[in-house]
Amino acid sequence: MTEVNPNALNIKRAAAHKIFEKEDGQTHSSFEKGRIFDQLPVDIVDVIKSRLIQVVGNKGKSHQLEISSFDEGSFFKACSILSDRSPSEFIDSTLEITSLLASSQRRKAIKASYLWVIDAEDKDTAKKVWIIIKAELHEALTIDADACKVLKEVFLSPTQKMYKVGILYEREHILTDKFFPNNTYGCLLFDSSWSGRVAKLANYFCKDFLGFSYENIAKYQISALYDHINDFINKSDLSSDERVQALENVVSYFQISDEINPDDIGDIISQDQSIINDFKDSVYTFPGAIKADVDMIKNKINKYRLPFENNVIINGPLNSFGRTVKVVDTVDKLKSFVDEILTSIEGGLPPNFTVVRIDSKPIFKDEQSK
């Protein structure tokens, strides 16, 4: 659980700078100095605090990570001294932080935004807290819009997924099982557009800009491994029935084990030695053993998703999918299926039996775990 209490925050000062979309000929986005707030309007403080309460409490999209980049020129280095800077130095530091994000945005698809840099402290513990809010512009707003208006529009809209939040904070107590800076500082990332796959966390914001990482945290390793297994199974030469069975075997292994060994999973997926070898070759970047923390995948390991090329999707419980849903995609399967139907309909169709014709093929290479 995070040590950040939004209700106890005293927001001392803030800056909101503009970051533009990357243009042709540019290697990354550009930025421009925006507004400096020695004191934020009360309504903006209320908006920030109310949204931070949701951010901190959102287990699905908030991530307690580790600080991996803390050298000179890093976000951590610039942010951790922010509270001690003079007014002019504060402006320079927030521009340095903004420049770091702009240089991390190397794709034209990343929208223009306001970057809020907030210097705060916990009134109860006197510990320092620094908050970064990237408020992306939607169709109704332009980069010339007032920074406070943009923040309110983006934060208060229940349908928009247009913001990211990074929080760096001083820990109330130094941790004895971690090294600096993670023993002294904690960090949190919130990404409103996150789809649920670890690989889809915005690396330009999380890693390149903030310098936060998840590679050494067991639940993220397990989640990334499970997504990798899903993708491997769906791209393999296994039949549709074998794919479901393979995934059921993997889920069972995850649920009964205290420790997951990636190299062992090939034998769980298939008895085909070539598939086993291919899987072992594909997981060389994962640790040799991972604590079986299934917290992040507990909602998706019991589901199976079968998409078709015509955008029809069949979803169902994994533990019954293989037994109750059959994909008839070969001539031999069709003949066997017809024989089964003819045998069973002598007295009429069974009450729990339905035939659905889908004029399309399954997309086995789709990401089943979305």
C-alpha cells in the first residue's frame, strides 16, 4: 500500500509547461515554458486531490514500482531537490523535467499535453511528495488553452483516458531490505489508458522519463510471463483444443506453485520437443525462478477469449471452455461433428446443445489476454 495520503497533502507550488506533438524532421517532441503557480487556486487543488485519491486507490491502473534511474540528469535527481530550490531555480528544475519528457517522446502519435510539476509535502509526516501529471489534449482543447482549464477538463471527464501520473515521495521509514534510493524513496505510476498487459505500460513515460521499473517485482514478472505464454501458445502449431488444454495446464501450475520456473513451462504446454525447445529459447530474458505472485493476473487466468476475423468474439470460463466449446475447423472434425449430431438428434436436440455457425476463422495470434 502506498504511503501517499492525498487528503494530507500541502501543495506548496507548481508549474505547468507545454509539450508539443513531434513534427516531421524532429527526433522528439519540443516544449515551451508555461505558467508558474506560487499558490494554486483552491478549486484546482480540490480537483487534484480528488483525482489523486482515485489514482492511489486504483489497484488496476496504479503501480508501485522501483526507481531504476537516479544518476545526474534523471527525473529522480531533478525532482528530489525540487523542494529546496529558490523560486528561479524551481522554474529551471521544472523546465529540466519537462525537457526530459519531451526528449522521451519520439513518436508522432503521442498527443500534445501540459506537464504539471507539483511540489508538495505530507502535513502529517512532513515528508516531501512530488507529483507529475501529464494531461493530454483531446479534440475540444488546444495547446493554447489555459493550463488550469486543461487539467480540469481532463481530470473531471469520466470518459477520457488522457492522463498519466507519476509520484515520487519520501518514505516515512527507511526500508532495510532495499538499497538507495528505493529504501528512502517510493514511487507510483498511474496510466489511465493502460490495457492490463505489462508490456503496454507507456515505456516512454514510465522508463525513459520517470526512470521507474517493474522488472524486479514478482507480480509484474509473473504478469509479463503469463502474457508471453499466451502469445506463444496462440502462435504455435497446436490445435484449437490443444491450445485451451495447454493454457489450463499453465494456469493450474501457476495456482499450485510457490515459485514459477519459466524453463519448465514448455513441458507443461506440449509434449512436442520442438515446441518445448522453442519455448525455452523464448524465455531467456526472464529470471530462472519467479515468486508465484498472481495478484495482477487473477482476473484473467480464469478466462478464455477466442476472436474471429469478422470481429466476433467468444468469451468464456477457461475451465469449461475446452469441454463445452469446440472449434470445427478441419474436414475430419466436421465429419466427426456431423456423426455426433446425427446420433444425438434421434430424439431431438439435447437441451444444453446449440450449434452456432460463424463464417470466419479464429485469430489465434490475437492477444487473448487483453
